[in-house]
Amino acid sequence: MQDAKLLLVDDDPDVLLAARLLLKRHVGAVDIEKNPEKLPFLLNNNRYDAIVLDMNFQRDVSSGREGFAWLDRILDIDPKARVVLFTAYGDVEMAVRAIKAGAVDFVLKPWQNDKFLDTIRGAVNGKKEEVEEREDSQKTTRKKGSAGSTTIIGSAMRPILETVEQVAPTDANVLILGENGTGKDLIARAIHEHSNRRDKPFVSVDVGALTESLFESELFGHVKGAFTDARDDRAGRFEEANGGTIFLDEIGNLTPSQQARLLTVLQQRQVTRVGSNKARALDVRLICATNADLAERVAERGFRQDLLYRINTIELHLPPLRERPSDIGLLADYFLKKYAKQYNRPVSGLSPALLAEMKQYRWPGNVRELQHAVERAVILARPEGGSGTLLEPANFVFRKDGNAASPVNETLQLEDMERQLIQQAMQKHRGSITDVARELGVSRQALYRRLEKFGL
């Protein structure tokens, strides 16, 4: 760490002095700051390998809200920033929320010097590893063209992957069906990365979150002056994907008027920007996904049959995780190794008792829920010493609606409440990211991170 540069932000000068005295013997430079309002200036004028941020300042002494707000602000300025949070009021759920929100680790005050140094070392080394892994990933993608399929694991997925390999080289439209969290986006990306379009753009759009007013502008673009906020010409997502693949997620949520507009574009293979009369030719591969039963929607006249025919040349049905219990251990082991490395936790595997309970649980959120559950368990696994440890049933939290064998930890309510609050705001403002972010009091970037975290 001798060449590392750190930033410490805390309103307690004694804490800053003690931390600086400890760290300056091990790192190249340590900047300290009492006032978090100066963070934007510091971050825009310096490059830090890690930032240590207090969670509570004068205005809010115990809840951690200020820490989370400043964490979001830091990540807005530098999404790759490595932030370690510390607090005298830390608890398990605050630690989990901090890491889920983008921090890499946390330290409780008063700290133990060795543990504090290990945490900082992990944050600094993690940044170097991220750069190396990103470079390696880019090299692998260029060589193989199949980087997106790394977490498509399990025997039940083999027939689907075989179909992907057959379908990918063609330009056939693909409809991917499956419950939320089954990995529809991974399959879509795998199709693109195995196709002849792999070197062209892959553009993903959650069309179900687009309001009526934004639908055409977002997908098809607009020209300057087309409406009040149209200050410049802007290409839509279809134009951005030209030559490559466009993935329309949650297509079952489209309104009748949106379905009609989309069908016209697909039939004519051209798009006209809002406010223009000039049609632009399109060359895109279309992949759609939904958790809805479109055949039933067609029967109920909620979805156009001609649009369904257009998008489902090939249909892929992804099984829910409860129907592939033999894959649970494989997936859990993959995520465990991934997060043990990412968060520098000495976790080596799952206990037989935990694996048995995981196979009895129904996983309402499917693979995405399993991934988050393993991530949480790894984050909170803090055994003494450096030896590896097995995760036990006590390390896991299962939702009540999944009929888990082990009791539900009620502390998960905070995360559930946050998810519900975001869902309500999205419905209220019909998916407008700007309006939702304003109502929730967070930045657009912070809202996007939460939408990704909750799979919304």
C-alpha cells in the first residue's frame, strides 16, 4: 500500500488524527477532511485509492443517513470509488445496507488497528484487482465473445444453452419467458455474444418502465424542438443498437398504443424520430423477455397477436429455481466464491445443513434472490482468525413466502420497505426516473443503483 492515497472524512478531529497517525506509516499519502461538503471538490481534483467516510455527522448522529447520502454523492462523482464506512453506532443491517449501497467494507469505532489496516488494505488491493479483472474480461470477451454467460450454471440450463448456440448465429427474433430473477437478461446477452453481431452494440431497455410520454422518444429518438425539453437531436435506443442487438425486457407490460407503435417499427424495419418525417433504416436483432403469459394475454385481448407472432420466432422458457434444486448448490458455490473474493471474507463453503435447507426453500426471487442471499451471508461472515469457515443456516435469511425451513430474520424488513417505497413511487410517477428520484430525495444515479439492486 506504500503508493496508495487515502481520504478520511469525519467531523471528529481526534478520530481523523488517530486514523492518520495509524495509516500514514503504511500508505503513501493520507488526506483528512472534517467537512463532507468539500467532498466534490476533493474528488474532482484528486485520485484516491480508497475513501474512509463517517456515517454520522452533526445533523444526524446515529441513523447513518448522512453517511448513505454522502456515499451516494461520492459514487455519483466516481462510480468506481472504493468507500469504507465507519461509525460508532454500527449494526449488522447498517453494514449490509452500506455494502449493498456501494461501499466496499465497514469499520466499527473504536477500531482495532490490525483489523482497520486489513480493511484498508483490502479496499486498496480490490481497486487494483478490479482494473486487472476488467482488462482480463475485455480480453476474454474479444477472444471468446461469450463473457455474459458465466453465471448460467446448472444441468437444467444445458438444453437452453444448446438452443442458444443453435439460434445465436441466425437473426431470428427470440422471446425469453420466465419468472423474475431466472436470468432472462443473461440469456439475451449470451445470444448476442454468440452471434455474428457480437462486435456491435447490445442495448437493453426495460420497456415496462417507460411512460406513454417517454416511450417513443426513448426508443425511437427525437429532433430538436419536438417537445419542450428536446433541446438537441437525440437518437433512440433502436438507432443505438443498429447493427447489433436490442433487448426489450418486460415487453408484456406495454400498453396497446405502445404495442401498435412497436409493431409498425418492426414491420417496416425503419424508425422515425419524434418531430421528424425522415425514416431511418434499421438493422437490429430483436430479443424480448417477459414474466407474463403472453398467450393468455392475447386470449384476454391485452396483447396483440400479430406482435406476438413478430417477436417469438424462437421461444425460450427458463425454469424457476424451485424446479432445478440440483443446481442450487452449484449456483450458491459460484456466488460464494465470487463474493468471498470481492469482499475479502474467509468463507470457504456451505455447510450440509444449510445446503439442505436451501434445497427445501422455494426461492420466490429465483437466481437473483439466491445471489443476494449468498452475498449478504458472505458480507456478514466475520470469523475470528484467517482460516476459512462454512456458512451455516444462522447466516442465511429466507423470505416467509418461500416456506423456508429456518426462521425468517425480521431485520430484512428495512430492505423490503425500501423496495416497496421505490415500487410505489415508480407506479405513482409512471416510471419517470427524474420524478421518482426527486420524491425519494436521491440522485438519479443512486436510484438506478437501487433499481438494479432490487431487480426493478
